[in-house]
Amino acid sequence: MIHQLRSDDEAQWRALWTQYLAFDGSVLDSAIHDGTWSRLLDEGERVHGALAVVDADAVGFVHYVFHPSTWSLSDACYLQDLFVAPTMRGQGIGRALISHVCAEAAAAGSSRVYWQTQADNAAAIALYDKVAERSGYIQFRKPVL
């Protein structure tokens, strides 16, 4: 079952979030953890999240952001984070989370959902190749703070 994040999901979300950051090799300040959780629950924000639950245990999450686009008059939806617990991979949970975001984007009138992954994340790429088309673009990044 997939549901939008609720305040009582915090402990399970944080456990998965910590695993996700470790998988990515990222370390974030605790203020970012707290701020992200707060924003995910704030109905006035354009960032949203959902949790995949199996037998009352959170096994995955997705975060997504609606934003204006210069390529469409409707918002685009950026699927920013997707994570499934390693023991639950290969069971369709990632696909279900992507489908959830696509349904939410369609309901909001978004023109598209897009995302990225690390070039060496073969498992994710195998799934993404089944559910979407590659854009052909390469991301560049330059920190400004």
C-alpha cells in the first residue's frame, strides 16, 4: 500500500531516509533532515512524499516536486528521491512508487514526470528503462553556496 506521508510516519521515514543517504554516500546536517520532513508535511509546499508500506512496515519512499516549466504551460513534476529497502527490491515497490507519482502528477495537471539516477546504479536503470524513456541529457552541477 502506498500513501502520502503523514505525521505518524516520521520514525519509519527517517529510518528509510538514513538508509537512502548511506546508499548514496551522502551526509546531511540534521537541520536538513528536520527541514525536509517539515516541508514534506506542509500542504503549502510544492514538495511531496509518499510511503510504501507492507505488513505495517515502511519499505520505501518517494519524494517529488512540482515546478513551472518553460517547455509547457503546465507544471512539470520532478521525482527527486526514490528508495526501496534492499530486502524488498525486485517486488514491484519501486514501480508502484513511480506509478503513484505519475498518478499524482496527472491529477495535478502536470505535463511530465522526470528523474535521474547515478550512471552506475544498474538496478535502478533496469527498472527505469521499463517504465520511462531516457531523455538523452546529461546533468551538470555547480554548487553556489
